[in-house]
Amino acid sequence: CDMEIKVLGPGCMKCNKTEKIIKKTIEETGIEATLEKVTDMLEIAAFGVMGTPAVIVNGKIKSVGKIPKKEEIISWLEK
């Protein structure tokens, strides 16, 4: 089954970097996942996160307000 990953952020540098690192990690690990960028502030607020970039994996908040490390991303993807 496909994993659903969302990067929440208005499009700031950190948000773009977060999206890039997740995309690269997905490609390198070959894990089936869909990556979606959410820039709408109302949609972001609906997740209840106060900081961006935020990462949501299969509906669960995994990271808020920082660029996640590659190892961290891999650990989310392997579950």
C-alpha cells in the first residue's frame, strides 16, 4: 500500500528543503509513497500544527518546525 506523506508549509526555504530531502529519500529507498505539498494556511491549521515545515505521514504528525534528517525520514518510511 502506498504511504501518504504531506509537507505542510507556505513555501518558505525550509519547507522547500524539507520537500526535496523527503523526495530524494523516497527515491533512494524505493519506498512507494505519494508526496504532497500543502501550502494553504487554512489546511495547515486544520492539522493543528503551529510551526512549519511540518511533515505528516499517513495522517500522523512526524515533524514540526524543522528540516528532518534523512535517517529520521527513513525511520518513518520503514514503519
